Amino acid sequence: MKNILFLADRNSLVTQAKRSFVNLLPDLSCTNLCEEKDNYTAHCVFSTYQTMMNCIDNVKDEQGKLFTCGHFDLVICDEAHRSIYNKYRDIFNYFDAPLVGLTATPKDEIDKNTYEVFELENGVPTYGYELAQAVKDGYLVDFMSVETKLKFIEQGIAYDELSEADREAYENTFEDENGELPERIVSSALNEWVFNEDTIRQVLHVLMTEGIKIDYGQKLGKSIIFAKNHSHAEKIYEVFNKEYPHLPGFAKVIDNKINYAQSLIDEFSDPKKLPQIAISVDMLDTGIDVPECLNLVFFKKVMSKAKFWQMIGRGTRLCPGLRDGADKDKFYIFDFCGNFEFFRMNNGKPTALQIALQGAIFSLKAQIAYKLQDIAYQTPELIAFRKTLVDDMVRKVQELNKENFAVRQHLKFVELYSNPDNYTTLTYENTLQMRDELAPLITPDADDAKAVRFDALMYGIELAYLMGKKYAKARTDLFKKVSGIASVANIPEIMVQSELINKILHTDYLENAGINEFEHIRENLRDLIKYIPINKVSYTTNFADELISMDWNESELDNDDLKNYKMKAEFYVRQHQDNAVIAKLKTNKPLTSADVKTLEEILWSELGTKQDYENEYGSKPLGEFVREIVGLDMNAPKEAFAEFLNDTSLDSNQIYFVNQIVEYIVHNGLMKDLSVLQGAPFTDNGSVVEVFTDLTVWLGIKRVIDRINANAVAA
């Protein structure tokens, strides 16, 4: 293999990967494009995604462009679960080479589309190396969790449960100008705008007394405290210095608000230097390798399972001879915010993969323009509004630099949507194309960021209105922003809009508003958002907190996670769509009893047992199970519904409804639950009863649906 490209999203990871390659293959010619600017001829190139995107367009040799699409024989991408999205995916489309994706993220946190890029069964990577196996093989270190509950973090601060002295302090702190006093400070307020010193003191005491020590028990091992925000980190640092004045420099805050954060990381990474405790906000969650780390303190909630396990990974590194000559064999995780309990109860929230705000607004405009085509919105005002949206979208597409390689990957769509004539009658598919192909490329205007966020809020409200969806949360956000504007009403620009502001705040204007009113709000208030004051009121208290419990638990690492029956069965079906019975199901051919016997042999004998199947899928017929995985070939439902799709007596709304059924069945294989017809996109033009005023037509459509469902079960 001649040329290899390794890509990561941070230079520190690029440098680390290059170092590993050089150690493994010392004869390999390697270069880090982020540091060695002019060395482009190495056989193994290491780069961040951003640097490579610039190099593809700008680096040339005597023959012309150096990094042609065939330059590399292999492309390796780190953090594959997020790097293959948006504009970075264009790199992989550009280079004609096999692609290897690496990620330490749990497989059930990876988006389904990530697996599709690598042509894999969802949830089944090509190769998976579980943490439990790595520990067993001696490559990583296991942990113990110390799940500790403090009263205030669990229950909040209740006035009635405080001592007399603390009640007096509570009154002095939280009583407002009207003499009113909250009964309780909720737990979510802690470390957000209420910083209780005794709570922090208790956390530090647990770490300092129970944490793993070095130097024959005289010194706490390297430790990371994951704080909620910068103010929380600073307060932890302040309390530590009060409690342990004899340990100057022992603890330091390391986050992106510290000017010399990288030098502090370097010092923390040096076993011979202080600090021993790094108080971090996001900066040390991933991408840092400190083998000497023996204690992790979760002093915040982590909602993403992927991020949680990446944070745990900071402690898993081997470190020979660390503990008085003995090798590091474990590390402690002190969890004060119920993270382990949370992830035992559910899987948490996958990390969102979002396009830039300007791209999101472009996509919203496309969807609004699509919805405004409905006959109900053909008023002069809304026709003009739609034209404004389209003109702006055309302008943004025409601004794209067609010489840029990323833009060239989507040139077909750039040229298509540079022409305003192609917006005359948009389809739902057009909106998806604009979202997927163009939105990630859209460049931001020189505009105030707060105004742009307000645009996104208002366009989101407008789209929800057009789709008939509730927008209660968005309307609440709007109300808060307008209230914020009203709080600084002495500014002339705000005074000009006082009538509109008062209507929003003091009448039912929002309840009765339509697209014209929402757009009027957006246009007139967007430039006033910058005047909203940023209220950073916080309180420091010192109420006596209480340690409720401390549970020491061995790690619960599942070593057979990749081998369960469900994954094997679904993977087999995906990979054997040429099987005669599976092909029947995919093309809507009726099953015979012999076909069912064939499926039983595969699913109940070769891949597992009938009991395994029933444990996962209950009494679901085998044909339905297979059909739900493979879906239907597009031609099959189109043929089944041909009498309706070709019926010239059906109007456009009815044809649209049938096409949505076809699309649903293509992707899902069946339509067993007809309640899906009560939501979008089926109801875009009205309900079943409204669209099919002649119910005999609808009953005919339902018979076709029933036949398709029945073909997945042997007669």
C-alpha cells in the first residue's frame, strides 16, 4: 500500500496517531500536515479534517493539484461517529479509496447512518473491541465506581429542613423585594447559579480521603474533577484552597477560559509536576492521555452515554510502576450526580449531530417554501413572502464557490438550486435534497449571532404552524426574549416597537398569530435581541449539607455485547437478501408454508433457538420480522397501488396520500399500525376523511395495505 491518509478532528489526536504509527512502523515516511506545512510527499499523511479540506483545493505540484481523488490507497478517519457528517463527509466522497472508520463510542450511540456509510448492519461494527475484553487482555485498566449521594444534590435545599442559623442565611440570601421566600431551591440550581460551599467541601473531602494515593499513601494520585461550568470550577478551586492551604498549586482549573490551558494540561500530564487535581469543564472529557490518572470525579450530570464513556476512558490507561513500584491496576470513579444510576435506567441522549445555524435556517426556509405551495396559503402576502424566501435561498446557493472541492461534490444540486425556476413547484424530496446536499455548505452572512438565532426560532415557529404542530416551547422561548427586550425599553429602537412588544406580552396576539404575524415579529424584533441584558446573578451559600450514602461497586462490563441473537439475526437477513424466501418477502410475493419452514431452519436452528427469537420478538411471524428489516422494493408497492396511482379521477391530495403510503411501506415493509396515518406526512393535506370524501376509495386502498401485510404471512 503506497499512500495512507489518517484524519482526526483535533491536532492533538493527529500528533498522537502519528507517534503511534512511527513506533509501530519506524521505516514508514510520515508527516503531520498541521505542523509540517511543506512536507506533502510522505507515504503516510496525518491531518485534521479542516487542514485537508484546504490542502485539496490549494496544494499543487508541477503537474497540478497534488491531492487528486486517487492520491491515497487508504483513508482512516478517527471519531467516525461524528466526522462522516456534513462537510467533512465530502472528503470521503472525494477520495477514491477504501475507508476505515474508528470510534471509541458505544455502538448503540452511533447514528444508524454512520453504519450505512460503511455498508454495515445497524449496531454491528466490522470489528468491536469491548472495554471488558481490553481489560481482560491487559491493555486497559478496570475501575470501581463510588456512587455517593449528597442531600442537596439529590433533593435541593429546603428551607424547612435547615438549621436555625442556616434559615436566617437563607432568608437574607433569597428573600425578594416583596418579602417573598422560595420554599426550596431545586437541585438543578446547584452549581448553576447557587454554589453551596459545604456541598463542594464534602465532595473534596471524599476525594482527598477515599481517592487512590501514591507515594506510599502520602499523596493523592492524579485526579480530574468534571465541573458543571466555569463558575462552578472556580468555586471548587476557591473552596479547595480554603480547606487545604498547605497544598498550593495542588489543584488548578483547566478549561477554555484559561489563557494558558495547554501549558496546564502539559503540567498535569507530567507525573513530576503539579497540579495533581485538574478541575475541568469539557476540556479534559476526551482526547487527553494521562496514564497516571487514578481518580475521576463526576460533579455534573452527563446526558450522553457516548460522552460518559469517553470521560471514563480518561482513567483506563495503563501505567506501570505507578503505585509504589506496582502497576496501576484500577482507578476510582466518584459519581456525585447519579450518572451510573441514570445510564442503568436508560441509554441517555445520543449526541446531536447538527449543521451550522445558517445551514439549519436554509433548510427551514426550504420546508416553509414547500408548505406555502398549499392552496390555502395563496394570498398576495404569503406569495410575496415565499418569493422572498426563495430569492434568499437562490442567493445563498449562487454564492457558493464552485471551485471549492466540497462544493464540487454537490455540484449537481448547486446548479439545480441556483436557478429560481426550480423552486416553482417544490416536492418533499426537494426539501430533503436541500437539507442534505446544500445546507452544510451554506456560508454565514455578516450578521449578529443573536439575531440569527432569533431567525431560527421564528422560522421554526412558522414551520410548526404550517405543519399543524404545537410549538408551546418555542412560543415560551419567544415570550422570554420579548420580555427581555421590554426590560430595556428606554432604548429608542425598542421604543419604536413598543406597540408590538405590548401586544405579544399582554394580549392573545401569539395565540391567534399566523405566518404573516410571526414574520412581522421576526423582521421587527430580530435586531433588538442584542439589547437583552445577560443576567448572571449567582449566590454563594454555606448551608450544612449531608452525606446520604456511599456505595462502592465493581464495574459492570458486558463482555458479550456484540454477540447477541438479535444482532446476528438482523445482520443475517440484511446480508442474504438474495435468499429465495427473503427475496419473495422483499418483492411482495406471498409466502408458502415451505417458505416459513426455511425461515425457521435459519432463524431457529442456524442462528439460535426458537426461544431466543421469542425472547426478542415475541410471537411476531417470521415473515413480518424479515419484511420489517429488508422493506420492499419500490416497484412492488407501486404495482400494488397502480389502480390508484394511475386513476385520473383522483386529485393531487389523494395521489400524494397514496404516494406517502407507498414510501412508508418501502421503508418499513408493512403498515400494521394505521395510527401512523394520523400524523405527518400523511396529514400534510388533511386527514384520511378530509382527503377521501368518498370512503369507498379509501377502503380500496386499505384492502391493498392488508394484502401487502398478508403476503408476509403464509396462507
